[in-house]
Amino acid sequence: MKETTDSDDPLSRKRNGKLFPAKRALTFLAGFVLPVDSVALYDLAFVIILLFISLFLSGIRAAYAAAGAMENPWEKKTDDLNPLPNRVQQLILSLFQRGFTLIALILASRVIWMFFVIDPEGIVHWIALGCLGVWIWLDALTRYFSARSALGFIHNIEGLTKFLFSLTKPLTGTVLRLSYFFGVIEPEGTEISTERLEAKAESEEETDLLRGLANFRQTNAKKAMQARVNITAFDIELDFHELMDKINKSGYSRVPVFRDDLDHIEGILNVKDLLPHINSNEHFHWQRLLRPVYFIPESKRLDDLMKEFQNRRVHMAIVVDEYGGTGGLITLEDIIEEIFGDINDEYDEDDVVNYTQVDENTYVFEGKVLISDLCRLLNLETDYFDDVRGNNESLAGLLLELFSRLPRTGEIVSHRNITFKVQSADKRRIKKVRVLVS
């Protein structure tokens, strides 16, 4: 019987199919030979170029992320002077980087599949896995070195990135609309609806938590901070034994250190840094253990502050007022309590409200007592003073609103069924208030 022409071809089209004509051959280790045509070589070259572009864009994103973490929050720059991209440009950059990576992987999979069909029992799959591992390793190295020298890298590619963002500017509107539609980013000024979140709660605890989350983005540092009069701080001129005595009495793990007064904070003392030197004499130079101070404005939003605490790895910030003086102090615990409510540890007293009940209808409170605690102790509705309290949280702040000035000792003011008499005050603050419930 006459042999067919197809039997002479080891790669018969009828048996295996023909994906591309074998015009060249690549020789690998152990004498492995793989037929390849020029089209496959062009595909491989194209895949390599796309992967290198993806690595470059990945390095740019890592550098921008690192530079954003190091940015000084006090330096407000315009869009023209700010080298960092806005959130839309960052999203476009991310889409381009992921797009190049996806296209490269699809083309690489196609080429590998063609090789695998030709020689299914060869080493093609091991070569593919090795190349994938090398690419992941290169991506990690690129991100590491780009972030390590972020500022210099961004400066060197500033012209290229501006050109890239100018090319993609026509896409901004489309990307924004799609991002808003899919919820990737939110429009500027969008606020979370408290009622919408509370509707999903199944218990009172969940309602309180969701309410805290909803208000978290709109709360600033001034509302959550510890007021200046409540700050525990140490003078930098103290000797080591005086310092240890004050630390033992304070019970705090981190304490601001000032020079002359609280408007001149020199640093933050972490008590654990003193442990290796606990047996030192009174002349020990403890001031060298101070850590840098992180200053923030009163208007700083808590969600932004939380991110900066994470990036800077700090737990405390000094809140300054519009004149540059110390207005208060805020810690990571203060921020968390805005969501979850008061967090008491083993050192917190069960009853932190300092007051005296004179008779059935008369009480004496400290001026710093919270209005919420005042309402709770007097069995009043939580919104009893909402129409006159303004943005104040303390009883002293409420009286400042009612008097429209700093009252003197003995002055009286009333609101609905409650009468307040200033029992003790000085030129700066209200110390004690007598409260009469009609």
C-alpha cells in the first residue's frame, strides 16, 4: 500500500495541527531543540518590552507612594508645584501598569502554549515557571529601590511623567465617571450617610459603631484632642531623678517635653526608652532620648491623621492653634475612641467625672466635665444643650457660649430648667460650677 505524504511529516497537520511554520530552531540545555519561526521571536520580544514597561510603571507607583508618606503636611502646594499625582492620575497610572502587565502575560501564555503543543513532554513549562519567578523578583526589587530613593527618582522622571499625564488627560473624565460608578473612588466632598449605615445595623452596639464610623471622616483633631489644660508634660531642665518621680506619678507611657512653656515642645519622651538607664544617677542626660514631635493643625481630619500615624509610626501628635501655640494633644487611643467609644485600661478609674452632690437638686462640677456626662448624671436628654452649646464638648465651653465671654466667680446664667453659678474661675478658665436643677 502506498504511503501517504502526511506520514513523512513528523508534525503532520492532520495529527497535531500547525500553529506556525518551523523555519528556525532554538537549542536549549541538554540538546533540547525547539522549532520557532520569526513571528514567535517577535512575540517574545514584544512580551519582554511590555514587561519592562510594567516594571518601570510599578517603580513609579512605589516612588510616589513613598514620597506621599514623607510629604510634610504643613507644605500646601498647588497642583502646578506639587510633583505628586492626584488621585485620578494615580488611578490612571495604576490602570496602565496593570494593563501592560495583563497584555504581556496573555501574549506570553500564547507563546508558551505554542511551544508546549510542539513538545508537550519538554522543559517548556519549567522555563515558563522560571521566567515568572524572575519577573516577580524583578518587580519586588524595582519597587524596593524606587521607594528607597523616591525623591531623587521622581525628580529624574518628572518630565516623562508630566508628558504621560498630559497624554492621558483626555481619559480623565471617563475614568472619573467609571470610578464613581463602580465605587473605586468617591467624589470630593461625598459624605457617608449616617441614616443609611444605621439602617443596616442589627443591634444597638452595631448602631453605635456605624454612627462612629460615619462621623469619623467629618471629625477633626480639635474635637478629639485632650485640651491644653489637661496635658501632662515635663520640663526639659529636670534632672533624671526628678523626671523618674514625675513619670511614676503620671502613669503615662509617652509624655511631651517642653522648654519654658507648653508652646515650646522639644520632643516626645517614650518611657520604655528609659528602662535600660533606670539605675543611672541624677546627672544622666535623658534629653538625648527625646523623639521628634509631630505637629498637626486643629482642622486635621481624623481619617487622614490615622493614615499618617500608620505611615510615620507614631502614636501621639501635638495640636497647634492658628497662632502656632499648643492647643492640645491627640493620641492613637483618642482616634480609636471616636469610633468605638471610651476605652478604659487597668489604670483608668471607673468614675472619671469629678463632681459633688450637695442636695437632691444641687451639684458642683468641674469646668472640664463633658456635657454628655453632665446630661447623664442629671438624667437629661443628650441633646438638652444642643441649641446653645455650639461646638463645645465641656461644661466650661457651654458657659462660654451662654455668657459670650469669660465669666467671673459668682456670676449666674440659666438655660431652660438648669441654673449655673460659677463657683471658681480665674483669668483663663472656669474651674468649678454649681448646677441647680429646677
